[in-house]
Amino acid sequence: MTTGPSKAILSTDLPGAISRRQGKVRDIYEYEDGMLIVASDRLSAFDVVMPTGVPDKGKVLTQVSSFWFGKTSHLIPNHLISTDVADMPDAVQEYGEILEGRTMWCRKAEVIPVECVVRGYLSGGAWRAYKAGEPYCGHILPGGMSEAEKFAEPIFTPTTKAESGHDEPVDMGHCVELYGEKRAMELEYTSLELFKFAAAHAAQHGLLLADTKFEFGEVDGKLTLIDEALTPDSSRYWDASMWRPGHQPEGFDKQYVRDWLETLDWDKTPPGPELPGDVVGKTRELYVELMERLTGQGL
């Protein structure tokens, strides 16, 4: 049974690391024998980190990623070593109360700097391009499609991996130029196989996986799934019972926050506005519900 929300964790400061990097949501610490990835409760929208956190969001992201890393290990190796604080570096053991449930101890990987996006439904950036009559990531899509309509087969729509600002859509030709034909084809094939596997599992629980992004690296020369996996931050899930072509259902993600932000007179540049309690509470509910439906587990 899910417990009530705890206090939001917005940042961490851990000792003993060789280096520390703060992303929009995660604090990443490099140690001699691994990486510590701490999922905070920060929330970003329109590439701006909001000043208000969503309690337990980091725990949901970690728990969902850990679940999927386990479920997909037969398809591709991943970087996760453990989510147990006892397995983490000695220097952070006294911080167990903060780290528990929101932290992954991972193998170091040489990151392949491309976001491997797979789409099963016409939504988001693909829908905007479609309405404008433009191909998307090299795909010329069939005529007469509606928003949120399902593709006959999922499509691979990679983007650049920007350190700041927006990721930009690219096509397979760009990936081939950067990584060579063999690696580019491997990224596409693996991404599509992961998507199909995850979508089938989600469907068993009344969920549609509309789209998601994967990140990969190399560990000991092998392609390896890294970062997060199929979380509500990296994916668009819909309730199957609410879906119909021409209508995009409410997702189990931060779209609820984006929709609220769109009602404000805010120019989508930092600083972001404080989020009201009802928006925070609803967002937390959506994240937790998705985790429970996918994994069968509570916080």
C-alpha cells in the first residue's frame, strides 16, 4: 500500500566523488568503481526546472527504471548494479535515509550522445510536423492520420542529446554519419525491440505506451542500456480505456503541469513559477498510479 508523500528532495551533496554533475532531475556522482545516480524530486517543464518539487517523484523514477532494467535484461545488458544503499560506496552510507529508494549504483559507460526515441502513436513533435505537412526524422507518414492515432508499426525518431535547451530531431542518415551504419542500425533495432516488449507489458495492464526515449552507452565494448528506462519522465503512457484517434488522453506524466503552465502569463524562461499544492498533488498521484500499474508494487 502506498504511503503518504514525504518531503520533496530537490538536491543532494554527497562526499567522496571524483566528480559531480547535476542534470535537470538527477544528481550524478562518479566514484572510482561506479556511478551513483540520485533521482531528485525536481520537475522540469519546457526545459525549465520548477522551484517546486513533487514528493517521491525520484523514488518512482528509480523504482520504474529498476523494474524495466530487470524485465529487459534478456534483450540488452544495462548499467544497473544495485539500488541497495548497502552496495553503494562507503562514503555515502550515512546518507542512506536520503538515498534509499531514489538511487541507482551503476557501471560506468561511454555514453552514445543520441536520444533514441520510438513512437507508437502520432503525438507530440511528430504530430506538429505532420500537421505542417513535413516528414519527421526522415519518415514520410501516411495521409489522413489523426492526432494520437496508432502507427501500423512503431517508428524510430532519434534526436540530438543537448546539454542545454531543446533536443533536435534527426534522421537515420545523421546517426550513420556519426556512429557508422552498423552501430546506427543496432541502436534502431534495439530501441524498437525494447519498445515493442514494453508496450506489450503495458497493454496487459490497461496502458498504452505512446512513445519513449532510450539512452545507450558502451560498457566493455558492448551496447548497454543506461540512464533511465521507460519512466513517466521519459515516456508518454495513456490509459487504454480513454484513448481514441483524434483525441490525446491525459498522460501519466508531467503534461498535467505543462497544461497548467500554459494558463499562465509566463514566457517559459527561468525562473519557473511555484507550483500550487493541487497541481503537485495531482502530478504525484499520476506518477505513483503509473508505477503501481506497471510494476504491481507501491512505494
